[in-house]
Amino acid sequence: MADAQDTPVAQDARAAQDARAAQAPRQTEARQTEARRIVEDTLTEAELEWESPAPGSYVVKLPGTRKLFTTLSLRLGRHSLSLNAFVVRHPDENEAGVHRWLLERNLRLYGVGYAIDPLGDIYLAGKLPLAAVTPEELDRLLGSVLETADGDFNTLLELGFASAIRREYAWRVSRGESTRNLDAFRNLTREPAPSSPAPPPSPAPSSPEQD
């Protein structure tokens, strides 16, 4: 009796499986090539400053207003595109408060989320399947990274670096230097309003003995 593994049906199934296995690397390579083209075309059309230190790896500068620029790293893997953008270094103080704020903020973000590295520095990170990499989706992710990193920057400084901001402000004032770029932190640097002087005591009423 012939072995079931040697039947024509089994042989056809093995051949089909082998063919799919042989095609998989080529399909992955084709997806990577297409994703690479989309990334490079999108960055160029957006007129962003970028470089590619290695095939499938990109470093992009996203210009901001509160933050001069945000450096974004893009890396194409076998199955996904990963994004990683530095936002601010490890907080000097109020670390628990900063982390709580980041977790709450993550609930409202699109495509990326806040994360910390082993040093405690704060990043935005995200991942997209290669099949989902389109010019429109990549543009949305770039916008999400820029809007979040730039828009949240001052808040993170207030939460995690309030003492440093106050020291910097006091140092500049003592040297007569401009404090203009600290105007966004007036709530931390302004002097408390002087309390109103207490009104003078009312004269004591005349006693019968003084009349």
C-alpha cells in the first residue's frame, strides 16, 4: 500500500507549499522596495530635511515653533516601518507627574505614543505594517509626530524642569540679559504680586475719661 505522503494529492500540496515559501522572500523584498520609494518620495515632496545613513533607514528634521526642530528616525524592517522621535531628556523633577501626564496623553494620540528609554529620556514611537505604508498615511504620521512633539514641549518643560527654568530666568535678569524666549513660562517666572498693605488701625474711640 502506498504511503499517504506519496499520493499525488500530498505531493501537489507539498509543491504548493514549497512554491509559497520560495515566493515569500521575493514578496517581502518587493514590499520593502515599494515602501522605501513611498518614504523617500513623501519626504522629498514635503520639502523636509532628511538623510539616509543606510538603506531603509532615514533621519528627518521636522521644523517646529516651540521646539526648534524634532529629529525623527524612520526604519524599514522586513514587515513594518518603525518611527522614533526624541522629545525631551529625562525630567529633572516631578518624574511621576510627567509619566502620568504622558500616559494620559497617549490616549489621544494618532499612530504614535510616548515612551521612555533606559535613561528616562522621552520619545514618541510608532510602528506601521509595510502593507499600510502609503503617502497619505505617512503624511498623517509625520504630522502627528510634529504636532505632538512641538505642541507638548513647553508643557513637558513646565512639568519636569520648573526649577531649572526659574534659575535660568533669575540668572538672565541678574545679568541684564533678555528673557524673551522664556515668555512662555511666565506662570513660573513672574514675581508673586505684592500683598496690599494692611490699612492703618482705626483710632480708638474716646473714652469718657479722655473727654
